[in-house]
Amino acid sequence: MKLSRRGAVEPFHAMDVLAEATKRRAAGRPVISMAVGQPVHPAPQAARGAARRALEIGRIGYTDALGLLSLRRAISDFYKRHHGVSVDPGRIAITTGSSAGFNLAFLALFDAGDRVAIARPGYPAYRNILAALGIETVEIEVNAENGFTLTPAALEAAVAAHGRIDGVLLASPANPTGTVTGRANLAALSAYCRDNGIAFISDEIYHGLTFVGEEATALEFGDDAVIINSFSKYYCMTGWRIGWMVLPEALVRPVERIAQSLYISAPELSQIAAEAALGAEAELNVYRDAYKANRDLLVKRLPELGFAIASPMDGAFYAYVDVSRFTNDSMAFARRMLAETDVAATPGADFDPQDGHHTMRFSYAGAYEEMSEAVDRLARWLA
């Protein structure tokens, strides 16, 4: 059988680690997984109640490819309340998780051979999906000098080195670095892309989980950016596979046409639950406070273990750390750590193919008691 070259992309090592952790847990091991951004909390009560009522009626079916109008209107209201911006519900597309949103954005915006700039370290699925589509990634190192985020100056340098750039993809808060790109920096990046005819995709899936700094949406600076968001993280609905996009007017119909053939529509049950989740902020902010407590624990304990914090932990729920004191092969170190301590974390090679051999990412989306037990185990192991 002839296989497509698209399947030869790098694996998502975090998912491989999760699979091994799940296998060990099924065998009776007391595994604590800090490998993936899986919130420990359930979906909001209102979301579960809405889904329960919908199941009792039982008529769950297709929706329009862009999603239920009532949910799109609710998201429009969300932007008005939280950011003071008016968004036409007609520019909102409901997607099967943010992953489908990225697929749709890449397919609608770029052709094979185009170049898209992303941060390094950064979320590996960006690189892998773009590679599978034949789109070139231009990885720009983010570090203390540029505030761990993409900047116009860094993009100018990348253009000088690689040639034209057709798109820029920025996450704030970012995975794995936790960087929150402030309002002024986000405005400057948005303006640079607009002035240079570059498509700008703003990954805002960790909005609601900002602990330090100001949380801004690219919609505050114009209608030409593609916004991608999700109910997975702040709303604790990973398995419901439901997200959304806010699109420039000219992109609505192209995205709709592609979505009709690729996905038909996002699951109606998840859309019903998501609409109810938008009103559950009091409950969800309690969960956010729990992540903040986990964050504060790791900010203190990980450096005590010899894991230097490698980037700001200002948002999302990840600690990106330097483990070079112990290893120059974080992949092997992660495997050994899981085997000998039953604590799972993700090797940095996922996020930084160049320098990730000496970094790791710890997710602190779990219960405080588990986070505390995990660092105690690691302290005993490293001692």
C-alpha cells in the first residue's frame, strides 16, 4: 500500500506520554499525569444540565455548518461583555474543537508552499498540521529578549532570513510558555500584519486563564484577524470537542464551504452544552482559582527540585522548565521519570525541535493534592 507523506509528520509526544500513563494506570499504578492540558474539573453544571435535557428529547442532529445561531449570538454577546467589541454573529463559526478551527483557517488562508510564522517553543500541532498541508513553518525563537512572544522586529528579521511570510500565528496565553502578550504588543503585531498583507491568526483558547498581565483579544484592534477559541480549557469541556472562530467577512463563505465537506457541523449536543456554559463564569472562576493555587505551588517547588522555570507562567496552566541540570535528553528523562515515579510530563522536543532536549512541560490542570504529591515524589526521586 502506498502511503501519503502527510502521515510522516512528527508525533504529538504529549499524547504518546498520556497513552503510556493511561496504560500504567490501567495496570494499577498510581499515576499522576501532568502531561496534557486536561482540566480536572467537570464541565459546568449548566452545560451538563442542558445536555441532559437535550438527550431526554433525543432529537440530536445536524446543524448549519457554521453552527447554531443561538450559540453564535451568545458568543457575540460574550465579546461585548468581556472586551467591549461588537461582533456580527454571522462572522462566527462553531467548530469541532479548536483543532478543526486551525484546519479550516489553514485551508482557507494558505496554499502549499506558503510560509507561516510561529513561535518556538510553541504548540506542536501548529507545525505538524501545516507540514501535512505542505505549508512551510518559519519558527521564530521567543525568549526573554523579546518577552517570549512574536514581535514586528522578530518578523522583520524572519522575512530578511527566509523571504516573504504569508501568515502569523500567535497564542496568548501561550502553550507551553505561559506567555501573555500584552495589549500594546498585540496591537503592534496586528498592525504589522495588516500593513504588510499578512494573515494574522490569534489563538485565544486559554483566555480566562490569565494570572499575570492583561488579557486582550485581537478583535480589539480590527476585524481582519482570525480568532480561534475553544470551550476545552477555561470551560473544562475537552472531550465535548467544541470551539469557535471569529472570521473576517471575506473568509466566512470559504470557511463555510470547506467545513460543509470536512465536518458537516460540530456536534449539536456539544453546541447546546456550550451555550449554557457561557453563563457559568462564577463556577468556572472557582476552578481558575484552583489552577492559580497549583501554579503558585509549582513556581515555588520546581526550582527547589532543580527545574529552573524557563519562561513566564503568566497564563494557561503549564510550567515550562529547564532540566539540563539532570539530562540532555528530556525524552529519555520523561520516560524514566514515568517508569520510576509514576509522574508523567511532556518532553520539550514537542514544543522546540531545536532546543527542547533540555526542557520539559508540566501541566498543572490537575487537583492540588495530586500536584503536591507529584512534586514530593520527584523530590524523593531526584534526591
